[in-house]
Amino acid sequence: MTAAQLPPVAPEVTATLVEDLSPRLRKRLDAAVTKLAARPTHRDGDTVTVAVDDDTELRLHAPGGVVATVDAITCGCLLAPACLHRAAAACAAPAADPPSEPVPDAAPEPGSAADPTLEPTPAAPQESAPGPSAQPATTPPDSTLLTATAQATAPTPATSAPAPEEASPAQREAAAGLWSAGAAVLEAGVDGAGAVAQAALLRAAHTARLRQLPRAASAALSVVTLLRAARAGDPSYRTADLVTALAELLGTAHRVGTATGAELAAVRGRARRPYSPDGSLRLYGLFTEPVVTESGHGGARTWVATPDGRLCTVGDVAPGGVGRALGVADRTVRLGDTALTHRELGRAGLAVAGATVSPDGRLGAGKGVKAVTARGAAWTEPPLAALWETPPAEQAARALRSVSRYAEPNGGGSDLLFLDVELLGAVRESGGACLLARCDGGPLVRLTVADDDPALAHRDNLMLLATAPGMRLRIIGRLVPAQHPRLTLLACSHPTGEGTVDLGFDRLRRADLPDPGAPVHTAPPQPGGPGAESPLHLLERRVEQTVPAGRAALGLLGDVTAEARRLRHGGLPTAAGLLTALCASAAQRERDLFGRLLPADTDGFATHWLAAARYSAAVAESLCTAAWAPSPGTLTESPTDAATTSRLTGTGSRR
């Protein structure tokens, strides 16, 4: 049995079943989850049956696809309903996503809290130490807050502006619960965050959703999902993903207690709204890329653009792997009555009526959507040509905002870059070879393959293009956040100048190149730029090491003076201070008068870890942005930079 064979279970159901267990049974819960995962299952309509043993069956009833009540999980053993099997089944099943936000029938009053179209303007979070948000600050605010307060309270000739909205006491209490549950996971690490710790997170997530904090609730569910993937040995699990999810959870929980006005609206978030009406659209095809996930799904995604340059996608992804991806490219697009395949749409156009679009640009294929084939446009013709007119540095900054680890949910945007380049040749790296190109109006860019699967054409096409130094191409790539300009190459103009090439599906031939006899050119290493030798990885490594093994493992590192010295010499004094404070907090354990260890300060450790995680992410993004600048300079950190980063991460110190 795998988690995918069980229906999703509502978070409050799992939390209730675990909370109802006796302390003795809770200690056996993780072992029971592992044992239950090895048992066979059978699905009959909305009911999934698990054979606990030869004589006992466990049933999960999921009308509508989700187990929504505690009574929907039944067991035939003698101890039921107070048995361990029901809780184990709920913990083994995937956590159900929160319900989507319905599209309102009538538009609310513009500017009101209920206005779903209201886009809050970014506001810098106030500098204060993250911790349980339910505890009010007992220290003076910083100078920024004092200035803002003075401006808000100063008498004006006109009527005074209303006070900015603040979180309610119930929301602060819910945020405090999320903080405590997240800090406990960080304290224990993946190895110690078993079913009981996960149930505490699920309960906190459910409470946060009831208190109208969907963003924090979603972050908690993401942490639970990643914890389960890590403990199950899922090959798609990455520690960096759990670091990001934990930092998002702790950071959002903290900001609930300090944010006001527009910032509070962003921190609260909005319930997921998969698709919204978008009227009639005229779409122009750009390219089609294969989609192959580590979970075994495969398909194709076709990118299209509107006349004003907005990017949308039409996808078809389902279980099947790379074989399905290759077949779907030549299947008809699931959108209205069009007969175009994905490959054809990438070079044609569509006229869509009754369109629905998700926040990330996916086009819906509901019954009310009508679509007919229309004329497309070449990459050199309007409106598509305008995509290549934006300077590379501006495109990279926009793409980085969309892929930022802590981007605002449903912020939109795309991670694609549209560049005109001159190929220089192959560059050998530790992970293999890539293609070096000179970008018009920008720096040298390293182009890598989007997928190394030999069934796809990415690798062969890239190596063939590397044999034609000096050739000029118009390309589309996906930004890879790094300390040097880097893209995964997705599509390019055909070397002959006729049409375009989907580099994942179409295979170039040597005869397509202008000079098929040109030798392979190995370009010199890319000159060092901002962050080329940055020691930031020293802090990032310690942040990541905390997540798998918890606080105790980090506390055993000993002296980190040498690493802190390297960070200071690299122009990152704040990073050095954060590293020292993080390791000192991990190793700190006080004793009472009788020499017994006192409980660890989980809140204090979580505070230091959150500051280090958010700081390292902010600096890494700054290094990436600087690398794309036309004339990069040396990036160093000034006291003002450190204060700004502290304010942006929401992890200032109490004074």
C-alpha cells in the first residue's frame, strides 16, 4: 500500500484521531503507520479497504474523494473505535487540501476586506524577534515603526485616516499554535517528527484555516507532506524544499502578530482559487515543452501569449512518465473545439471565449470554454517580438520574483526569459557540460539541459548547438537561480532562420547548422562576478543540516569560528553573526540547581534558525540579480544592507 492508494484525509480528522489515543498507543503510532503501509488495499467506489490482518479490515469512506469525518474511518478489530489502526490509516493517507475559494457572484465593495481582486502593495515587515505571535511585544519599536506611528498620529487639517487593521486575538492565538508546532518540528528534525508531531501541525493548520489564515494553514500542510515524503524515502524529496516550507510557516506565523493593513492582508493570504473567468482571449503560440516528474507523471505543456504579453499555459499531465510525455505532444489540445495538437499550438494561435485562468496562468478546459484555431505569429513579429525587447536584467529580476522561495502566494509571473544570444561553445562543469552564450545587452549565460532523459531531445540538441560557435539564436529559457547567469534551454529559433525548435521534442540535425564542420569549442571559464566566490554556502549548509536531524545534531558541531571568519572576509558580517548565534543556541542547555537539564528553548532556537534561513535566501537572490546586471560590481554588505535584510526577513532583534 502507498499513500497514493488511500483517499486524502481532512487535517482535523487525523488530528482528532491521534489526540484521542492514549499516551501508550501514541508511542506505537509510527510503527503502526509503517506496518499498515505494507498491507494490501482494495477500492470499491468511494470506499477503500485495508486488510489489517487475515481477520480484520479497515475501511476509509471518502464521499467526494475526501475522508471528511472521524466516523468515516472504521475498523473491525476488538478495540475499535479506540484502536490504533484508525489513527495509523489517517496518518498514512495524504492530507487533504483546504477547500477552494468560490468565485463570488457579485463583486464586493472595492477596497473592502472581502474584495478578492484587491492586490495588497508590498510593505516591509516590522523588525521584531519572531516568536509566538500571541505574546505582545514588550520592547520599544524600532525607528521605522516610530516614524510610521508618528506620521499616523500627527494632527492633520483634514480628518484623520482610520487606524490600519490588525490581526484579531483569535488569529494571534492560531498563529502562536502554528509557531509552536513548527518550532517543535525544527527541534526534533525529520527523524523525530513522527505522526504525533505531524498531527499537532495538522490541528494548528485546521485552527488557522478556521481563523481565516489560509496562507499559514497551507504552509503547515506543506510541511506535513514533506515530512512524510522524507520519512518514507520518497526519491522526489529535497531537503531544501522542507527548509523553505518550514521558514515560510514560521515566518508567516510570526508576521500575523506584527503586520497591519495591506501587509496583514498578504500575510493572511487567500483561499485557493484554481480558475477565474477571464472573458475572451486571443492567444499566440510560443513553444511546447515535455513535463516529466519524479513521481512518475508525464505530459506536455504549451506556452502561449496574449497581445499584451501575458503568458498562459495549456497542459496535459498524468501518470505515465516520459513515454506519455512523448505521446501527448501529438495529441489534440484539451481546450474547446480546437483540433490543434500541442506541437501545432506552439506555432499557431487560438481565439478563446469564456476563458478561465488560474493564478499561475493555466488555462481551464471547462464546458463553457470555446476555442477555435487562429493565425499565429512568428517570434520576430508583433505581439511576440515584444517579449525579447525587455532588457535581460529586468527579465531576470521578474523571473526571480516568481521563483523566489518566499514569493507571495498567487503572485503570478513567469520564470521564462526571452533572449537573443551568440553561441560561444561548450563549458565543462563538475556536473557535466553546458553551453556558453553571450547575451545581447547582458552578461555571459550558461545554458543547460532541462531534462537529461535520453528519450527526450534536450541533451542531443544542446551538444549539437555547442559545435556551432558564433551562431546567433533567439532563445527561450527558464531561470536557474545561481550566483552566475544560468538558464535551462527550452526552445530556440531554427538555425536556418525558418521557424522554431522545441528542444525537448524536435531533434536538430547537423545539416541544420550553418557550418557542420566546425569543431567543438571549449569556452574559457566564465569570469567571476558578484558572488562567484561567495562563502554564503557555509550558512546555508548549517541551515539545511538542522532539518534532517534537529537541534541536537547542530549543537554537536563545536566551534564555528573559522567558518564565521570566512564569512566576514567574504563581506558577509551579518551571516557570520547569524551562524555563530545559531550554533550557540543549538548547543545551549541550562541546568537547575541539582544539575538536571532544563527544557530546551525551542522558541529561541527557532528564532535564530528562521533569521539564518530567510537571510541566506535573500542574499542568494541578491547575488543572482547582481549576476545578471550589465556591469556587475563587487557585492559587499554594509550595515544598512544588514538592517534592510533583517527588516525584510522579519527577524530583527529585540532592543
